[in-house]
Amino acid sequence: MMIKSSALLSLFTDGDSDSFAKKSMEILLRDHGMACGHFTGDECLSGRSPVHGAECCSVTEAMYSYEWLAAITGDPYWADRLEKTTFNALPATISPDMWTHQYDQMTNQVECSRFPDGKQPFNTNSEESHLFGLEPNFGCCTANFNQGWPKFALSTFMQAQDGIAVTAIAPSRLTTENLTAEIVTNYPFEDGYTVKMKTEKPCKVSLYLRIPEGAKNAEINGEKAQTGYNKITVNADGEVQINVAFTFDIQLEERDDAMYCLKRGNLVFSLPIGERWEKKEFVRDGVERKYPYCDYEIYPTTDWNYAFNSDKFEVVFGEVGKLPFSPEGAPVKIKAKFVPIDWKKIDGRCTETPDGRVQTGEATELEMIPYGCTTLRMTQMPLVK
């Protein structure tokens, strides 16, 4: 709410709609930023540790603020912030079937079992805050997480002063009195998108087509374009198609303590960890929790104590299925080389940094998947060559 407060006030005072929000965002990311593009906050702001938490409510509320900021300011910066949060932090804290969610998610999340009493890494949240369930820790996120996707869908198209803007990129359809506009894409699991328009009668339409920050080789109908919003005028009569193309480089971004995370466009990638889910059925405060309304603890079934071994990567695109934000359904993967290192687990979590940064075994090629497709994951790791 703080982030968007000045922008909302500017609607009444004609003040600056953007500078306060951007300054606030820069401070949050500098001091509390997570690799996934969100900021820590397990009730209190929690710094940049990869094993501190971010509350599910903060994810959906931040998205809502970015949606308002994108609408009020017209600044593409906020559409990129919206996509980063939506495609990474939102699905990571919700199970693919949306029956369960976490109260707190962690960047490096190797296990989701109940922490021993008083051993949780969160400032004020309970030992069960990172479990998946109906309402782990507290019920606010249960009432809140479901607003994320619908409000995001409503923010794909926005009205501009003289036309229509494609703000967030996702499959969607807009219907007005005279025209229908549809975004056809598998973004963020593929590069680019197509806008298909159909008019009832001839008209001239101003379209603001957004290209995400960091995009390379951007084109609109074969003509060179720039990141941010590109205004084109369409003389529409019947059916019209506009093709927007771009690509991204893979980036190994340095984080704190000489650790790194892997990014491509607005997607962050993680090394997925095999999962074993255990039902936790119980009665508490007179309320019975039985399947499918129970909680779950999740234990790792594969190794996770790795370091990047190379800064060379290969991206592999696959089909987009019914559950793209799932470990099994991840439509895009990045092949990377890793080496095992000495990295311990204590009290159900990995240590904040590895105990050693020396290779302890053979190098191996593993597949990373989008952060939002994972449940257990390693995202922030050192580079050991």
C-alpha cells in the first residue's frame, strides 16, 4: 500500500505519480530484495538472506500495487515489476492445483517440515509458516492468494488516453463495443506475442505494445522496436494481426556473499529438488484438518548441495500444458553444469551460505526450471569453477 500511496494521491493533487514509488522500490530491493524479484517480509522486512521468508499476502498485494502504478504512471517499469512477481513469487508459494499454499516462501527452500520450536528463520511467524496447507500459520493468505491471477488477467490490457495498451503479457481477450483484441502467446515460456484484432466497422486504433526490459532484437511486424511501450496506429477493418518478436539473453546475476542466480527475461530459474509430500491431519482449536484440507510437510528426495560450475547455459523450450507452473510441467528449462559442495542442512533448512566452496565430487549437467514451477529448490548458489 505504501508503494502506490503517492501515485494514488497524485490523482487528486496533480503531484508526481512515479518518483516516490520508484525510490521506495529501490530501497526495498536494495535492502530486502529476493532473487525472485520480490522482497522478504515474514511480517517484518527480513533482509536479503535466501532462507528468510516472504509472505504470500505480500506477493498478491505487491502485484495489486504494481497494477495500479502501471495504470496511473504509464511507466513500463511497473509492468516489468508486475511480471517478475507474478511469474516467479506467486506460483512458487501455491501448489499447482491451488489447494494449498504457504504463508512464507524461501529463495533456497530444501525442505518444508515444521521447524523445531524457536528455530524458524522468520522474524515473527511460526515454525509452520512455510508448510503447504489450507491456512498455515494464519488464515489471511487463504483469503488473499486467490486474487493474484484474476487481477493480473485484468491488467493485461489497459485503456490509454487515445487507445489500448498491452501492459502485462499473457493470453487474454479484450472486447469493446466495436472491436475484439486478443493476445496470443505462451509468454513467459516463449518469446514474443501476437495481437489479433477484429472490428465490427472500420476504425483507427492506437496500440501501445509493450516489450519487456532486457529484451533483445525486438521487432513489431518486422520493424525494429524498443523496450517499453511502442505506439503504432492501426487502420483496422475486419481482422488485423500484429506480431511482436523479441529474445532474451541468459544472465548469471551476482547476489550477496558471492552467490548467483540465473535469469532469462522476467523469469528466474531454480534447481528443482525431488519431493516427498507427507499429509499432516490433525484437530486444532476444535477444527479438524483432514485431506484435502490438511497440511503437508515436504521432504527432499534428491541432492541439492550444488554450486554453479560454468557460466555457459543452454535454454530448451517445450510444450505448454495444463499446469505449466509445476515441477513436472515446466515448459522451459535451462541446462547448466553443477558441482557438489559442502553445504549443510540444519533444523530443516540449508544454511544461509555453504560451509565450503570447494568441489567435492564430479561435475554434472542438470536442468533448471522457472522458480515459479518449483516447490523445493535451490536458487541462490555460488560459482565454483
